[in-house]
Amino acid sequence: MKPLTAARVCQPAVRTLQVILAMSLAPAVVAALQHQPDTVMEARRFGRAQFMGGVARLDVTSLNAALAAQGYPTLPRTVITYGGGAHLIAGRLIVGGSGHSILSRTETNPSFTNKLSGGYGLLDVGAVVVTARRTTVFVVAGGGAGRLVSRIQAPGGFTFAGALTSPQRGVELRAHTYLYHVGVGIDQFAILSPSGPHVNLGVRAGYIGRAGDTKWRTIDGDVTAAPNAAFTGAYVRVTVGRGLKHRVEAVIPAAAPVVPWLLR
């Protein structure tokens, strides 16, 4: 039989104290874990701000017929767009806005060039229909305005004297139209690092329609008896951005891209 020592005598007491200590600390540890913030949820709970790029469709059938009848280059039906915007989220409610510019494109024929530019801005409201830890699915609807700019001129440059003798060598037509849209969006959060930013990747798809007739202008004033031409049809965009920790952060990036397109 082994001799009794102080360590052997105290060993049961030490083990008992260890068990008691663990049991007393367990509720505190569990509570701490339960209240530990989920950084992914916190980073996206109030909304997101994003850069966007994609494609949109134009209704330029009547306009192209008029251009072709005069021997001018016609405009494309599909354009590439780029822009940005933001959404704020309050429970299931989602409110936001975005602005999109056309990647300018020039059509040519032997006698003329026709440069297309412009863009549109939309304000929308909708509802979050699916919320997971990293994924959000939502539907939106709203309205705004768009502008198409057609710059027609003879190809090549000309001298200053030539510009004075023939000041109407080119014309710039501006088509302003109010728009409506419906769409769906899917956002996926990607964590780059535990302490780093949470990147939001997403897809938007929907339909843009014309609300009312197109209003045309040139540098000289309003143009009457002109065909309708506007963003009309399906759109698809991909987005990249970040989550917002405060709803107020969404106000400027949501409103600022829309305002220029609402003005004629």
C-alpha cells in the first residue's frame, strides 16, 4: 500500500473544486456565446451599397425607322450599363435607389456617325422574402426616369473656319422618359477575413417600362412630333459592394445617382 502524502490527501478535494468551478462558469460562458455578435449579420442588417454593371434593352424601333429614312446610322437595341446605388433595410422592408449610365457606343455609315449615350435612375421599394445568414433574396418595384442622347454628325473633324461657315454640321437629340420597373435581387455575403470587410456579391434582374411619351430636346429647345425612344425591356446586373452598419449610410448613395436622370 502506497504511503499517504499531502498530494494524495488533497487530490479529491482539488478535483471537486475543479468540477464546482466549471459548473459555476458554464452559464456565463454559454451566455457570452449566445450574445456574441454575428459579424456577418451585423454587416448586412441595415442595408448595402454597391457598384453595378450589366445590360439593358432599348425600345428604339420607331426612332431607328426615322433615322434610316434619312440615311443616318441606327441605334442598338441592347446596351451595356454601369453605375451604383444603395438599399436600406428595416425588417422585411427594403428601400433604395440606383443610377446607371450607358457605355457610350458609336454607329457609323459612309456619311454619318451616330453616338449613343445616356442612362437612367430608379427609386424602388420592396420586401425581403428570404433571409439566411449569408444570403438575401428580395423583390422590388419603383419608378424613375431615363435619358437617351443621340449625337449625329459627319465623320472626321473640321476646322474652326469650317465650323463657322457650317455651324449645323451636327445635331444632338435628347430623349427624356419617365420609367417604371419591377425586379428581383439575390445578395450573397463573402467574408474576406474575420476582421476585414464583408463583400456583398449580387445579381439583379427585372423589367423596365416606359411611363408616358418621350420628350425630346435639342440645344435650341423642345422637339415636337418625334417618336418614342426609351429604356424598355429586360435588364440584368451584377453587383459588388459592402454591408452597411447604419441605415443613414444608404441615403446619399441611394439618392445621388438618381437625381441627374430625373432632371430634363
